Amino acid sequence: MKREWILAAAFASAIVPAVALAADAPLTAGEVKKVDREAKKLTIKHGPIVNLRMPPMTMVFRVKDAALLEGLESGAQIRFRAEEADGGYLVTRLEKAKAK
Ligand SMILES: [Cu+2]
């Protein structure tokens, strides 16, 4: 019984962080610098992106779906999720940050 418990604890501590990173990484805060609806691209000044191990910077992302750009203007504060795809970075989730 005790041995099983130790194994379970070891398993959980090894697995949970990886799963949390993949599925449930926190959204990254950012400020929209430029919206290119035609090319489905977004320039974002972003904070650290945990799942991509990326430090804060301003860069261009492609967006998965043009609908993510709806009602978005430069200067907007957002929270977003980005993933690596096809040699670039793709925004897969985006929401407007709550007004301060
Ligand atoms: Cu970046």
C-alpha cells in the first residue's frame, strides 16, 4: 500500500506539470500593435509566454481564425495563447483584457 502511494505521488509530480503546460498554460498578456485582417496577422507586444519559453517582446503572430481579430484595434489590451506551428507562431485563443 505504501509503495503504491509513493509510486503514485512520483508519477503525479512528473506528469502534472507537463500536462498543465500543454493544455492549461496561462494566457499571456499583450498589447495589440497592429492588426492585419487580410493576412490574418497580429503584431503584439507581449509578456513572457510560458509554453513557448519566450521572453517579452514585440512580434508578429499569425492567427488561427480571422474571427479572433473581430473588433480588435491597435492599442487593445489582450490575453492570448500562442503555439508553435509551421515554423511560426500561431495565436489560437484571444480575449480582451478587462478594462483597468
Ligand atoms: Cu515573442
